[in-house]
Amino acid sequence: MMTLEEAQKQVDQWVKTYGVRYFSELTNMAVLTEEVGELARVMARKYGDQSFKEGEKDNIDEEIADVLWVLLCIANQTGVDITTAFQKSMDKKTKRDNKRHINNPKLKDHGRE
């Protein structure tokens, strides 16, 4: 099992070995937007009301991995330790929302089978 830290380091090593250098932060933001759009397209076809077009495939795993890849690139080039940042985000959400969703009547019996 790979940790977030290991994934971040692996992306950095790949960029330094094969990618020449990181794209600019703005370019990577545009690439992230594109990748999220591709993920949204697959989700709309798989879980929404659209159907796959001829030649399209259900590659949701690939699209999620592409989004993560670009996020790790952005973290690397902006000096963000993604492990620390993710833990802070989890702590913040837990503190803020630890009862909010459990007590939300709109969520009762949804998603449980």
C-alpha cells in the first residue's frame, strides 16, 4: 500500500526523470480542470442519465488517478506536504461536522442497504 507521501515523491521523481520539469502552476491548474471534466463525463455516463458514446469506455479509475496525479504535481511545485495538509483537512472536517451529518434528517436511511 502506497502512502500519500510516497505517491507525492514518486510523482516528483517521475517528473524529474521523464517530464523534464513541472508545467507552470497555471498550466497544471488548467490540466486539473480538464481532468476533473473527464472524470465528470465518465460519471455522467455511468451514474447519470447519459449513455456512453461509441468508442467511450468506463475508465473511472483512470480518470480519478489522473486527477490525483495533477493534484500531487501542484502540491509538489507549491511546497505542500499533502500528508500533513490532508490530515489537517480531516481534523477540520471532524471538528466542524462530527454531529452535523449524523443529525441531518435528510441523510437518514440514504446510502445504507
